[in-house]
Amino acid sequence: MCQPHAPAPCAIIKANSRLRRAPQRKDRSNETDAQGATAVGPATNRPNAPKKKTRRKRRSTKKQQLWYERHLAESCDASTSTASTASTTGESPSELSSHAADARKSSDKSPSSTRRRRSKKSRNSRINKVVNVAPANLSEEEKECYVALDCEMVGIGPGGCESRLARVCLMHWDGEIIYDRHVKVEERVTDYRTFVSGITAEDLNSDDAVTFDDAQSTVARLLQDRILVGHGLRNDLQVLALSHPWYDIRDTAKYEPFMRPAEPHDINPLNASHLPKKLRVLARDKLGMVIQEEGMPHCPADDALAALELYKKHRVKWEKAMNWKAERTRALVTAL
């Protein structure tokens, strides 16, 4: 039978000396407290010494506990499998265990790190997130509620800075053009902007061109009680001298998932956090369409079709956001 190992005589002497000194230290500390004097000791016993800050350990959540239990069970299964595979393969158990440890290190990641990485990813991809939603099969009556609009302008006045309507195009849900006319300009045109608009003097002076009043009345009739789709519709409505309810406007230049974060070199007088993208960039990135090619004038029919297809692809999510805004506005109005 094995005998317990006896302590060394020096250890017994040290323990006894510590026991003898303990009452003396206690009595000495009591005396100093009664006299109001401070004893000279280590820095931690000084009255003015700063206390050491200890960081409180956070308790693991239930999700983390379940995660650790599951991976502990997997590690146990991996250790048992190494022993069984060691007999069938030529590798030694130590090599198999090292392989299993390397695999666990590459696969095991704490939930907190994955949560941080996931939140950072969602924060970066909050804007310009593409949601592939198949266009719904609408009835003919529902299709009549949508119309796409695009206008081309020419410049008047000094330098051609002031815009006037030169061409207007309206498109049906299925891509059918329902109105496309050149518009006569009563003022003297100083800049036809042909490189962008494709408008020439012959187009405005032709017999097919209509007056501004005729174009305005026709467009107003076609837009009545319909949802208007387009890109940069504020400029189109302004040059038409028309207004449209905000809840019936679907502007791809103002839809947040289609916008980009503002950069320091951007012209941003309103200090907006996000700015609109160009229509040709949206059509290329989200639809694979090529419009507004470099050196070629814009076609209002192509621009209206691109905006309409962008809306079709994101219609479900877009309409949910618009319904929420309409309900929120209605609630605020009733509260007043």
C-alpha cells in the first residue's frame, strides 16, 4: 500500500511562522485604525490607492450555450471516429486527431463573430440590394393603371439654360407606346441639345409637331387616376407644368434601393445621404439593358421602357413601402 507523502520539515516551519504572524498583523492594523494613522504597506492597502477595475464577464446566452454543447458533441464524435479510422487507414491516431482539430478550427466560429460579420454585411448592402422578384401576372384592368413617361427638352434664353418641352412619350404596361409627339416651342430655341435629346429644328417645325397646350392636355388626361412610372419625373412634370399625387408616382431616381451613398466630391446642396444613379447605370446593372450609349442621343421610348422594367422587377417590395408611407401619412393627418 502506498504511503502518503509527508510534507517537508521546511514547509511545516514556514506554515507555522505564517500562522504566528497573522494575529500580530491583525492587532497592528487594529491599533493603527484606533489611532487614525495609516500603516505603511503595499500599494493595494493604501487608503488613496486607486481600485483595480475588473471587467465583468458577460454571461453566455442560451443560443451560445446550445452552440457550445452541439460543437462539444461533434468534437467527441470526431475523436471517436479518429480512433476507428486509425485501425482501417495507415495513418496514426495522432495524425488523424490533428486533421480533425484543423477541420474544427476552420469550421468552428463563435456566434458573436458571425453575428458581427453578418450585421456589417447587411449594413454595407442595405443600399442597392437587388431583390429578384418575378413580375406578377396582372389583369388587363390592372395594367391600365400604369403608364411610363419620359420627356426631352431644348434650351431657350441666354446659353440655353432654361428648358422647354420638345418631345413627350407615354408607354403602356406592356411596352406599347400610347403617345409620342414632338412639341412646338413658341420661344426662340438657343440650344437644341441634339447630342442628348436628338431634337433638331426640322422636328419642331414639322407638321406632325403639336402645340404645348395640346400636349399638356393629352398627357394630363392619360395620367389621370394612374400610377406614373419614370426616372427623374420631377423635371418631366415641371416642364409639362403638371402635378401628380405623390402616392401615385414611382420614380426610379428616388427609390432608395436604386440610389448610391453621397461622396465628398458630389454636388449635394441639400446635403442628402444618398443620391440618384443614372438610368443607364441602373438599366445595365439590374436589367442588362444598354441605353443612352456614349455619343448617341437619348430615345424617350427606351428610357421609359427601362424605368418601367425596373419598376416591374421590384414592384412587390416597392408597393409595400408605398402602402406603409400612405398609411403613416394618413395616421398623421387624422392625428392632427
